[in-house]
Amino acid sequence: MSGIPSHDEDLSRLEAFLVDQAFPDVSSLRITGMTRPTGGASWDTFLVDLEIDHQGARRTDRIVIRRAPAKGPMPPYDVTKDAAIFSALAKSEVPVPRFLGMTEDATIFERPFLVLSFVAGDANDITQVERWPAWQEDRVGLGHEIIDTLAALHRFDWRGTEVEDYFFSGRVGANGTGRTLGERVSQFLERYLSGLLERAQEQDVGLPLWRELGRWLYDNVPDADSEDLVLIHGDYRFGNFIWQDRQIAAIVDWERASLGHRMEELGFICMPLSRRKDPTLMGKALTFDQLAERYERSSGRPVDIAQVQYFCVLWQVMEGINATRSGIERPIPVIASAILAQPNLVARQTIELIEHFEAGRPIL
């Protein structure tokens, strides 16, 4: 079974799982439709329509199945992490879909997956957000909502929740088990950079620039107390928000989530790759001054520009690593063009960020 199941495929195991885990109070359940939205680069997402019989009354429902991909740019893909995050955030003010169940049994629906409630609303393609009427009418208002929701995420106390259980369970490997920022950044780089360098060696491709950028990140980790670690989304941008009117009804796509510094998410929003088309708009929404003022007002915490710059570098390096790895894993004739296009742009932008950081000049 791959992609969207055909009508003649047996979905009885999946239906039985849904009755057992997601809808334990129903008499019976039948899958009546399944679609796969376009977009996304990793997890398989399915919108599943259901017909449910509950004590003789029939109703319809829709759920979302998120299935781990066979391969992708952000391994390992662990459904238990998303399950822990959604379960913990359900008790918070952070808007997320409702967690309904998960399994690591690959015999039910080809690979491990989790089940979430369907949240209706607008989800904008990041490349087309400027065409969205709401963005054109009230870009600043949308930006304020994004920052207010981020502040709510940073207020979430993950200690003593399923999030802490997951990240310090021992099963996470190099996915962010460090209790200090230095440990976490080291593990983050080890996870992505070492994989790139190993793959490059297999392909006889030299990548000294990314090795040096990784060393710079190791050497310049900001001082931070363990109390500054917060749950971060890791891909916090248009495209991963479901909007109802001008409010974020749900944040989706948490596969890059980890524990990090509260300035880290701001660095993601402010990195050059997040403000293409108009470099003055952080995350395609607010100027830096607008962003900083709103974050400080909503979170009650100051914005440290130098730390934001550092995390701009961190995220640019990660994006460059992913783009370069994609390039060297393609057929040999396109390796050179892949390495010299997007990754080269990312590298130039990253070096400029480092130059301004070391000179004490804000580039934002």
C-alpha cells in the first residue's frame, strides 16, 4: 500500500485501530474517503472521511493521519514525539489539533502513524502568502497573532509533562536530549552535519564550508541557563498555521520540534530564507522592530539581538545542510548545479550574518 489506498484495498485493520484507539465509544466505523493534500516535504498526510455508528445514530467525521515517510530530509521520524507534544499541549493555551491515537505497528497502515482531529481553516502556501487577501488587508495583525501564539508556546512549562518524558527517555538519540543549550546545539549539529559529511564522503564530494560553519556554531553558542530552554516548533512560519479568520486555530507539522532557547524561534523567523521577496519583513509579516516590540509585550521577556543573529546562522546552516544533502543524493550529472545553486545562496547569506555578528552590527 502506498499513497492513497484504492477502493479495493482492505482498510479493515485501520478501521479496527481507529475504533480501538481514536473512537472507543462507537459501535462501528467505516472509512468512506481518503485524500492527500499537496505540499509538504516529509510526513505523509491523509485526510480521512468517516461514517460512524454510535448507539444506532449515524454521523460523519473527518480526521487526519500523519504517517512517517519511508525516507526524508529530517530523520529519524518518530511518531511518539508528536504524540507527546500534542498530548502535552492539549492542556495548554497553544492551539494544536487534538491527539486521537498512534501506533508504531507498520502492518496497520504501511508505516508508523498518528491520528489527529481535523481542524478546518486556511493553510497558506508559504510561497503564495502575499496573495492571501487577509495578508494584504492586515499583514501586521496576522504578524501580531503569530508572535502572540509564539509567546504562548514559550510560556508552556514542559517540565513534568509528556514532553519531558519523551526528550529525556533515552530513546531520542541525538534529537535534543541535552539539558543545556550547548549540549542541545552540539547534538543538533551532530545529527545534521555529520550525516551530510558522511554522505558527501561516500559521493567523493568535499564540503569544507559546512564543516567550518558548524565549527563556528559550536564555538559561539550563547550563554544560557537551562531555565531558558523552551519547547520550540522548529518550522514556525506561514504554511504551518491553520487560520480561522485572523486567528491561528492550530499549529501543525511538529517534526522538527525540540527543546531550545526562546530566541531560537525568533532566529528562524528572522533568517534571510524566511524573508525572501521583502527582506524587511521577518517571516513575511513584521519588521524587526514590530516583531521585537510585540514579542516583549506578549511574553514579558526581552529580545536579545545578538542571540537572534546567532540562531539566524544556526537555521541558515541547517537549511543549507538539507539543500546540499539533497543535491549530493541526486544523480551525478546534477550534483554540481545542486551544490552551487540554493546551498551557495544560503552560504553567502550565512557568512554575511556571521560578519555582522562578529562586528557587533545588527543585520536585522
